[in-house]
Amino acid sequence: MAILVGEVIAIKGVKISIKVFEESNKDTLFYDGTKYKGVSIREYVQIERGFKKVICVVEGEYLDEKWIDDEFHYIRTVDLKPIGYFESDRFVEGIKHLPLIKDPVFLLEEDKLADIYGKADGDFVIGSLLKEEFPISLPWHKLFNSHIGIFGNTGSGKSNTLTNLYTTLFDKKIEQINGKSQFIVIDFNGEYTNGQLTTDQYKNVYNLNSRNAEQKFPLAKSEFWDTDTLSLLFQATQNTQKPFINRIVKGKLQFDTEANFLNYIKTTYQKVFTAAAPHPELLDLIRDITDTLNNSVIKNALKNIAFHGSNKVFYTGGSFFNSNGISYDNLLRAHVDAIIIPQDLSDLDQFNIRCHIQLIRDLISGYVQFDFIQPLLKRIDSSLSNLTKVIQINDAPVTNKTVTIISLRKCNQDIKKVLPLLIAKHYYNPHKVTVANPPDKTIHLIIDEAHNILSQQSTRESESWKDYRLETFEEIIKEGRKFGMYLTLSSQRPADISPTIVSQIHNFFIHRLVNDRDLFLIDNTISTLDSMSRSMIPNLSRGSCVVTGTAFDLPMVLQVNELAKEKQPDSEDVNLEALWC
């Protein structure tokens, strides 16, 4: 038998007011060996209406003054919100039954919280209810079958929540998961490259470094020589530069032998120096090709060649390079015929050469304008040295383990913008084509500090490129679920992330947020968040978070357990007291 603490005195819509008996004003009560929490904010009570038990949460309280027998009497009045009811000893979320005036109100036994919050779903515990300190098991089969958002200001504990969530999953399920699902972590700050998440048996770690090459992310040749991939790597504009790249890729795939490539290079030299009306830019383009081939003989020969403005031809000394080819045969042909392709020429360098050759031939034929394609070549030249340090292109077999950590901590900003999108497409495109229906394999892409690549506020890039990047991730988050691809986004600035992406997230772990724009986004995006939980977000303590979404019947405030030291992400705050002493 539960403890009677009051009775219903008012019902306005779905808002219920009760009078609390004076002897019930205690924080904790014990009755018949059972522990009960007293009536206070965010506690639970049950109202009995016949055989029905309506479960309510306390939202507010006040003192009601009444004048009785020539003196004031103070009656403690509490406002409740119904959240569900028990039917056949099973909790059902939602409002179906409402009480009547004078119905009795009882305290809810603490062990009933397990029925309300789902401990019966298993032992997937990452924390306890903040106020009740009651361990709660999360419905992992619903949670990881969805897109997840983990938001919170710096120092609020969101990295610990992300790590705890997946560490618990791998500790309990890694053997069953292995071979059926892949988890890819894009780690901007290098927080998960040591002993976090799972053991080395199930984990690959790529420490990418755009300054001094350490490890490289592997791409197959067929994946690299793809119009979308190359346009992505070099931020090609949609209408002019991407069609230019498409012509290069088609030519490469059509004539994909070393002999054809060598002949392609040699005939390009001939075209430049036998053109009837050459563009002055052709000389710089052919010099760039010579530098990439590292041919010192031709490089020295080209130093003495210039463009004659009046005659509109190239010349060296007293010789003009006319369309009859005599000067080319006398001065350059022998050197060009002796060209060999360097053994260490990478696919990135080959692409650079093909870009220059394509532009040379397009300019000679009048197919393009130099000013439209030159910015692409500049980006290719500036990006090559960085990309060759972080990308490896070959067809060698790659061992795909269950967990892949890709650390971008030592990469520059350009690589941090481009590579996550390349990685996302690397996993998403082949997966959606080959996966069964329903999916028999899943991919889980985890992006820590997601605002770095999903921000609409970035001014470091063109609008067209930013739109392309956002549209790609928006497609993944909107369409990926049907193919078994899920995103987990962690960010300290959710308002910076595309609203389309945030609106598609199914489940949220919301740590402390104080910025008005972030709170406004939360208000207008998460339909499952109640007003009381929302009001707590700016004042949450470190490690506590509001958990809500489609996997949970009710929003709850969870205190996430702190992981053991060796399993914590490498994001610990500086201890100045120890540092400066």
C-alpha cells in the first residue's frame, strides 16, 4: 500500500492541482520497508481513479492562503502534469485518463521508476537519473537505429557522454557487431586515438598529418578517378569546373595505360609549340607539367622561350615556333621524345598533369576561357602537397575493422573542410548501392565537433561549395536511414549546424547550453522536449544532460557516469594549479 499524501482539488485541461497533507511535507519517507521520495519539483506521484493509476510529474507548487475561524491557514498546493498510466502493471506513456476532484494522491515507489524509464530493456546503463540517482538502462536497439545529437558547451561533459555511449555498446556487443556494422569516428581534436572506445583488435586508427606524413587514408584508384570525388577534393564549381574534371576522368578511363599517358604528354608539347595562334598562358601551363615530371633538360630549354606579343607566337633567340613545326623539330622534339614517366608519380600528380593538358588542349581549340579554369588549377597546386600526405591511392586490400578512428588534429583547415566529406561519401555511396532491403549491414558515422564542417556561418569558402557540402550531409541524414547509415553529431554550437540536419536527428543528449541561439534552436526543433526539462538546460551541472527523442517515452535528466581514466577521451581540462606550482 502506497503512502497517501493529498487529494485532487482542481483540474484545468491537462493541468492538475492537488492539496498536500501537512504531515507529508518531507523529503524522503519510508513505509513498510519501501523508500519514497517526497512531493517536490520533478518528483512523481500517482493518482488513483478507481482501478486506474494516473502517473504525474510535479511541475510547480505554491501556498494557498485561506481565512478560517478568524485566522490564516496555509495549504500547500502542487501543480501536476500527467505523463501516463499503469495498465496491467505496465506503464503506458501519454494521456488517456484524467482524475476527478477529491481523488487520492499517493507517492510513487522508487522501484516503479524502472517501469517508467525502461530498465526492463536490458543492462545498457551509462548513468542515473539526476535527482532520483536511479540507474537507467537505455533502449540501445532503438537508439543506435537512429541519428543521434549530443550537444553542450565546452566543459559540459558531451565528449564523455559520446565516449560512454559507444564504449558501453562495444563492451557489451562488439562480438555480435563485428562484421555486420562499421563505426567511423571523424575526430577533429585527436581525442579517441589511444585506448578509447574499444580494443585494437576491433579498431583502426588513422593519424592524419598535413604537415609531416604519418598515416594515410586509403582510397581505391576507381574511387579516386571519379568526377564527384575529384570535384570534392578540389572544390570544383558546379557549372564550369566540374564538367572540365569530367572530361579529364573520361579521357583517363578511356585510355588508361602508361603508353597512352606518355603519348598524351608528348603530343601536348607538340600542340603548344605548333599552334597557329597560341595563348600566352600555354607556356606557363607546359612549364608546370615539366616541373611535375621533374625533367630538368626540358625545364632548362623552356627557360629561354618567351611569348612574342606582336607576332603572337613563342620564340627563343631568333627562332619562332610556327605551325609548320620546324622550330619545334629542331629545338624540342628530341628532348620531348626522351620523356619518361617517373616511377614515383602519384595519382594526384597524374591528375595535376592531366588538368594542365586538358586546359592546354581546350584553350587551343577555343573550348574554354582560361579565367574560368585557372582558379581550379591554383587550388590543385596548393592542395597537392597537403593531400599527398593524408591520402593514399592504390588498389591494395584494406582490412576494415569494426571501428575506424580518423584523427584530423594535425591537419590544416583546408583538409579539415574537405576530408570529412570525402570520407562520408567514401562509405555512403558504395553502401547504399550494395546494401540489401531491409539492410543487413549498417554504417555509423560519428562526427565530433560537427560544427566544423556542417556550419552555415563559415566564410572561408564559396557559397556554392558550402551548399554542396551541406547538401551532401543533408542527403545522408535524410535518406541514410533507409540504407542503414546513421549519423551521430556532437557539437558545442548546435545553432551553427544546418537546421535541416538538426531537424532530422531522432534522439538528443543535451548538456548545458547558454547561448540564446542554441536554446532557440532546441525549442523549435525538438518536439519531445517538455518545458520543465528545457528550463533546466542552461543550469545543468557537468556530466548531466537532458535525454529525449523517439527512443524514449519521456524526457529525462541523466547524470552520465564518468569513465575510467584510461577510457576517457583526451579532452581533459588544464589544471593550472598543478601546472603553475
